[in-house]
Amino acid sequence: MPLSSSNVSALQRIAELAGSPEPADERLRQVLAAAREALGLSALCAVVTGGAPGDVKSWHSTNGGKPMSPSEIKAAAKEALSSGTKPILSDDRVFVPMPRINGYRGALVGRGGDSAEAEVALLQVVSTYASMLVENTGLADALDGSNKLARRRMEEIAAIYEIGRAIDAHESTRLLNLIVAKAAAVMDGQACSLMLRNAHDGALVIVASYGLADDIVKGARIAVGEGIAGKVAATGEPMLILDVGSDPRFRECVVPRSGVCASMCVPLRGQDGGVIGVLSIRRHVPKPPFDSDDLKLFGVFATHASLAIANTDLYAQLHQKIQEMSTISDVLRAINSTLDIEEVLDQILDSITAVVGFDRCSVYLLDARTSEFVLQAQRGYERLEQVPSRISVDEGVVGLAARERIPIFSKQAPTEFGDASLEGEYLVAPVVVRDESIGVVVVDNCLQGRPVEPASVDLLATFVSQAGIAVENARLYEAMEEKYAELNVLYEQSKSISATGGLDNASEMLVTTASRIVKCDGAGLLLLDTKRGKLKLQTSTAAMSRATDEIMSAVRNDECVEFVRNKRNPAALAPDSPERASGPVAEMLNALAPADGNLMLVPLIAEDMSIGALVLGRSRAEAFLPGEFKLVSIVASHAATVLKNAAAYEQKMQQRVLELTALYEFSKRISSAANLEQALDSILAIVADLVDYDESFIYAVDHETGTASVRASRFRGKPEPIRQQETLDGSSVMSWAIKERMALVSPDVRQDPRFEDFNTGDRPVRSLMAIPLIVQDEVVGVLNVCSYTPNLYTEDNVRVLSITASQGAAIYKELEALSALTSYTDNILSSIAAGVVTLDSDGFVLTWNAAAERIVRLRANRIEGLHYERVLERLKIAEPDKNTLRNAVKSVTETGETYQAYKLVFHREGRDEAYINLSISQLLNSAGEQLGLVLIFEDITREIKMENEFRRMGELAAIGQLAASIAHELRNPLSSIKGAAQFLQKEYEDHGPIAEFLGIIIDEVNGLNKLTTEFLDFARPMQLELKPTSINNVVDKTLQLMSVHITDNNVVVREDLDHAVPDIQADEGQLEQVLRNIFINSLQAMPGGGVLSVSTGRGPSGSVCMSVTDTGSGIAKDNLDRIFQPFVTTKTKGTGLGLSVVQKIVENHGGRIEVTSEVGKGATFTVFLPQSGIPASMTSEVDQTLERRVSGELRGNG
């Protein structure tokens, strides 16, 4: 179709625009305007797409009307992509595809033209040129984007360069602030923050910010995994957030901020690749949001920022190390300038607190002997703070640091520090020299509440490792000084031991010297008694002194004696040595040193013979060193000869002193002996002091029977079984001594031909002495002394014992006579029926005979020797009764007048009253001087009770006579009256009033007959038919019999019966009468009704009880003591015999009845009955007593 003039004009205008210098965008709009005007379109639009559904660009031209809407443009783009190369005409629109150039696809879209064909022709021509202009526009956009990216790259490089120049060892804050400022500038952000992880808990803390308010920055801490920054720190992945409110990752944990169009957060990584923090930035509207290119660029910037931060830290650490090494060098130079351990430790403390900067410091050094760290110095602690002085190498954090040889950090005080610790962080650093921990340093910043910084840990470790060498050198120097001092002491002590006089002094000097030259926890000296073949602990110190009893017990064994005797060389006895495994020797060695301690044993050799051993113990695993063995051996070799000479001299002197002392003690003991047995024991005790022995005996000789009996014996060890009587047939040792009347000594009875038939049984007797006891040329006994060791006794021993025996024999004879007299007196006191008690002048009980035990019920062995006040405290009587006795004793003591009291009443706790006849008088010696008091008393309680019973029986007999008279005088007239009344009643039964009065007469006569019957029953002796009876059955039966009467009185019965109550021996019928009488009284006390409670149970002393309680009117207090008396009643009607009968029946059963009452609240009757039978009848005892009294009176009159 030919072009119209307007189309041609339009093409000319388009051709002119092709050479225009204006931008392609502007030229494309002018082309569209020219074509629109030529075609008369209302709107013409060029739509271009890069292929993606959302990648659409458009250029518009309108005639002043409304441009095409975005939806129309998107629809046109879709048509253009799907239409291929053919134009499309649709309604009032025309679509003309543009040629495809460099991946762009587009179309010209026109609206509102008149001729569609003309529009298509011109638009096809225009589309070619429009395609070229679109391509030019794309190239211009690409160039502009490249220039913009290049500018941002240059800005980033400049920022990174400036950040790199800002690295400073002293001021990291400036670098961090620069990083956030440059990040905001490069990324065109309005707010930026840099967060680093806290070294203690790993939380993110804002260390620098740009564009953030102070309330956001201050105190902000973000845990790893929380919020945007926390998630980036946890995952290590960068994040781009365009709309945090709709992002499902942060919908619940992040609150959207208004005005923020986008934000980015990237991790900051350290040299090891770990996340050390995050860098976050956000952009506010109307700025365009960040895109993926921005995130990449921000990540590169963060990487360089991380390097800058790491370089700053390295630079600061290097600078600090240089300063620390310089300081340490100066300090170590000062420390190494001295060998005094105290000065070295003081300088170490000064350096740790002043240079390293800790608040408090404690230095512990290892004591190899005890395997413990010992406190050597401390600084910064208050005066009252108790830092532990010793810490085991296996204990807590301190022990762990020493074993692992590395510093140990603790967020709280080591448990070893106890009360001296404060809340805060602690650091324990080992002092290591030649790969061995020789000590530990414990530091903290608790006083100021500061944390322990990692830099301080490194500095302390470096300093301590270098200072350890100085400590070791100082300790070596100190050890050399100590050794030199030990050699001097060794020389001086050896001279002192040689000059010491006496075995004890020499022994103590030796042990003390050994303890000084060798550090130990205990030392002791074991000495051999070569004569007796015994071993003993002569002296000991420290730990061995505390185990003296155990050691003394162990060394008595013969194997221990042989072990020490055969030892010739010093020995180190470790806990695992064979000698300490088992057996008597092991028992001794383990007693000398603890089971986990080491033991040094150095034999004492004098004249090629062992006289004992010097032992040193350590209660820890540290072994004795060879040098220590040499020092102790030198001292022991010098001391052996001194000890042997001192022992020999002291044994002779001790023997002489012992003999004189024994004679003196013998005189004292014999004179103070209270009886023959004590005197004989005193003789054997003196013998034990004079000579060594294993057995000793005193035999009493009976010449009539030709036997000797053992009267006293003593054994050094466990008592052996012996024959208590020996026959004097001439073959025994005693027979020989009695016959010859002289002392006998046998060094070894097994080798003595005189006693080939001597029989010792299973006892290993070897040495023996037999000394006759002679009084007035009569042998009264024999003293035998035996030992299991041969060749022990000499004539000197016999001489001394003979003196003792001669004195003892005379006293033996006198005491034997005194013993017989004393025995006779004791028999009298034990046989007498009255209680006899003697008190000394101070009021202490001397004697308490058997009758006193029986009456008072207190054993003599628990009373004798006590003051009488103490005895009164034990008596279970009322306090007024005790005061009576106390006043009586006091009166006799002060006045000397005899106190006599008859029928003295004592109120015993929980028991009946007791009646005593008492006499108290002074006990005088032959010179009339008061020695004490004698109390004689007799229990007459039984006689008093029989008298009361006798009186009661007399009263009952009188009542019986009265009852018989009443019955005789009343029953006959009453029978006549009753008979006449009954006759008249029949005669006048039709006369109402007369018959009624006659009935009253008959009832009253019946009442009088009943009264006379009760009188006779009460006075008549009761005969009991005893058989096993259940009190529960008695209660049930009686209640059943009286049920009608109880119901008529409107009374409710409550039972509480103990079915575990045993049966008793009783008369069931009489017990029913007891309950029946009590029930009747209770019902009469409740005329308006009430509650009757009946219970059974166990009573005191194996008895059973029945209790009846009513809710009636009660009994007045002044009537309680009279209700059981015959003919006493509180009712208008009644004989007053009901409760008297009850008491009589109960007492006949051996029981008792008690009553408690409160007026207006009722009364309780409780009956106690014995379980097994009844006691012997008091009546028979009364009869027998009367018979004895009458017989006595007749004999007296005769």
C-alpha cells in the first residue's frame, strides 16, 4: 500500500532524528510521536522485553490523553513474544513486532487509529529504526551501570585502604568506627553496626555503629542463633532481607522497623575461619532496596574488615608481648640475683600483683615427702582469711593443674580453698621445671570483680615458667645450706650423745638427733633386753608416741625379737615390702609407721651384737634417700656403745633402787590392807616390781591334810589353768622348800635333777624360785615365782624376796586371824533380821547388810561408798519422809543423842505405805571418839497390816453379832405381821383402800426381811469358788441381766472391752454381784437417764481391771473416803451395805477398788484384780501372829 503524504512527512522527520545528537531514549520518544501524529493514533508505545516475564521496558507517546496502562503494556509484551513476526490487528489496537536484536524482543503498539493497513505499513518501517534505538538505549544503560559499579569498586578500595591505614595497637575503637562509617558510605546505607562475639559467653555485642540511636547500641547483647545477626553468626551465611515482616525466617523473632526498605548482614571471620562477629547495614526509603550484587560487594568489604580487625589484634598482641617480655626480663633478672627463697617468693608475688595485674596471689611449693603443696607466700588476702596451708597433689583444680602441667581456669573458687574463697574467676598455674611440677600459683581478681583476661593467662604462664627456675635454684641452695648445717649438728650431737649420762637421756638424745638430721613424722628406739629376751620401745616422738600402746603390744612377740636381733644392716621398709605383708613382724612394722608410709630401720650394733634398732617413719609415700641412711647410720654406730654401757649401769642401779622401793611400798601396802586377800595381792605386786616373772603364787600350807592351796596368784600375760591344790608328797618344789625351810632357786627346772618329776602341765616354766613363809618356826605358806625364760633368777633375787617373804609371813598370820574374825562379824550382820547401816564421820556408807538390801530394795554394791544424801535421793519415798530421815541423822550427829522412832510411816511412790521402827545412834571407838553413825531399822509393815486386819475382823464380828440379834428380834414379829396382813388382805380384797394399805404393810415387811438378810450376808465370812474366769464375760452377763432395769431408766450403755485381757482365778458369781451393785448405784445417780460406760483392760503389775463410769450427779469430795464404810449411805433409802459388800468381795480376791468423782459430772469405779490367784489369807496370818504373841507371853510368865 502506497504511503500517504503524512506518512512520508513522518519518515522524513524520523530520518532527520537519525543524525540527532540527543540520547537514544529521547530520539525514540520523538520517533514514536512523529509516527503517532502521521497515523492519527491516540497513543503509540514501544514495548521491549529481555525474555523474562518481569523484564519489560516501554516508551510512550500520546496526543495529550491517557497513556497506556502497565497492564496493557504487559499484555502487549506477551503478545509480542507469542506473535512471531506478523502484525496483529485487534479492535482499536495494532501490534507490529520489531526486528530481534541482541536478544531483545519488542513490538510497537498503537491505539485509536483510522486505517489499520496504513498504520501497519508505517509502523513496520518505524519498527526497524525503533529496534536500533532500543539497542542503543540498552548499550547506554549497560555503560552507565558499568561506570556506576566501577565507581563503587573504587570507593570500596579507597575505604579498605583507609581502614588498613587505621590499624593501631593502642586504639581499636577508631578502626571499628571507621569500618561502619565506610560501609555506610560505600553501600549507600543509612545505618550500620559492627558486632563482635564476647569471649566469655559468645554473645554478640555492638562495638561500633553508624546512624543508630544510643538506646539501641547501649547494653545490646544478641545470643548466637537469635535475630538476624544471631542467625548469621550461627550459620556463617550472609543474608539479604527485603521485607523482614513477610520473611518466614524472622516472622516471630524480629520486629519490623518502619522506613527500612532492605538490610544486609554478613559474617566476620577470623584467621581460623570461625565467625568472630557480624557486619550489618540497612537502607531506608525512598532509596532503592539492596540487590544480590550489593550483598556480594558487602561480603567482600566485610572480608577486608575482618582482616583489618585481626591485624589490629595481632599488632596489639605483638606489642603487648614485647612489653611483657621486657618486663619479665627485668623481673627475672631481679629474681635470679638472689638465692634466698623468701626474697625470690616476695619478688614473684610483687610481679604477679603489680606487673601481671592480679588482685590476689598464693604460691605453693611441693613437699616431696608428703606429696602435698605447702603454702610458701601469699599476697592480697585479708588478715582473717584462712588460705589452706596444705593441698594434696591429688586434690581438686590445684592437683589437676600440677598433674597436667597446664594453667587451669575456673569460674569459681577451687573447693580446696574453702572459706577463704570469694565469688569470681580463679586461675591455677603450675610451676614446671624440667617437665616436673614443683609448685602452683593460684591467682584471682575477686577483690575488684574483674574477669581473668586471656592475655593475663598467657603472661602469667610465661612468667611462672621462667620464675620456676629461680625457685628451684633457691631451694637447691637452701638444701645445701641445710645439709651443711646437718653435718655440723651431726658432729655436735654425736659428741653430746657420748657425753650424756643415763639410758633415758641417751635414748632421747639419739631419737631427737635422728629426727633433726632426717625429716620424719615419727622416730623411736627399740631396745633388746638380752637377759630376758624381750624387746621394748624405749622412747619415741611425734606419730610413734601416739601409737605407743599398739607398738608395745606388737613388740612382745618372739618373732619381732628375733627380727631385730638378727638385723645387721639398715633397711628401707616400704609399704609393699615383704616384711610388712603379714605376720607379727608386719604388725610391729605397720604400728611403727602407717600402712601407706615408709620406714627406716637402722640396727644398733655394739661389740658385734645387736642391742636394738633406731626406726624413723614417714606417713606418706616419700622414700628415704641414700644420703639420709648414711647420716642416721653414723649417729647410730656412735650411739650403740653409749646405750649399751648406759643400759648396763642403769640396770644395776635400778635393781638397787627397786629393792629399797619395793620394801618400802611393801610396808605401806601391807599396813593398809583391809583384808587377807588384799595383803596377799600386795605381796605379789611387790614381787612383780622386784623381779621379772611370768607366774607367781602364794600357797597356804595345811599340815593336817598335807596339802598346799593357792591363796593368791598373778600372771604377766593371759592367766594359765593351774591346780588349786598340791599334795606335799616330797617330790614337789614346795615340799622341798617346806622340808628344808630355806629358799630354793632353780635356773632351769627342766635341767635340774632334783625335780625330774616336777609337773608344770602345759605351762613352759623354766626358771623358778620357791621361798617358805615362816612364822614362829612354823611354815605357813610358800611363795613361788616362775618364768618361762631359763637362767633368769640369781641368789640376789632370792635374798631380796626372802626379806619380803619374812615380813609378809608375819602379817599373813595376823590378817588370817583378822579375816576369820571379820568373816564371823559379817555372818552376824548378814543373818540379823533388822537392817544395819553404818556411816563414817563424813556421812558416807560403810556397811549395808542383807536385811537392809531386802527392806530398802537397794543392793549393797550400789550403795556402799555413797554419801547418805545420795542414798536418800535414790529412795522412792515422799520428800517429807526424806526430810525426816535427814533431820534425824543431823540431830544424832550434832547432839549424840540416840534417835528412836516406832511405826514411822513412809509414803512410797506407786506402792502402799511402809511402817518402820528406826534407831540411829553414834558409833564410838574405845576412846569415846565418834567414828560415825549406826542405823538399825525393821520393816513392820506386815505386822501393821495384820493388826488392821485383826481390828477389821473384830468389827465384822461385832457387826455379825448385831446382825444375828437384829435378825432374831425382827424376823419372828415380822413373820407374824406378814401372815396377819396376808390373811386380812384375802378377807378385805373387795375393799379397795383396806387392801391397798395391807399391800403396803406386806411390801414393807419384805423390805425389812431383805434388810436383815443383807446384814447377815455382810457379817457372814465369804467362801470363794475360784476358777478361770473372763472378766469380759462377767461384764456381758451382768449387763444382760440388768438390761431391762437399764432400759427403764433411759440409760445408754457404751462398752470398751479389751479382748486381749487374760482370764483370772476368781469367783464369777461374786464378781457379778460386784458389777451389779456398782450398776445399781450408777443408775440411781442418773434418775433422768444418761450414759453408762463399761471398759476392761490390763492394770499395773500384771493385774486386770474393770471400770464403770456414769454421767450422774457425782459424789462430794468429803464423802469419797466414807462410801465403802458399812451403813453409810447418801440416799434416803438403803442400808449403806452395797459398796461395803463390793469392797469386801474385791479384797477377798486380793484386789482393790478405786473411785474418782466430780460433783455434777458423774463418778468412775475401777476394780483391780490379780491375774493368777489371790494372796495368802491375811486372816490366817493374823491367827498365827496372835498365837505367837500368846505363846511368847506364856513363856515369859512361866
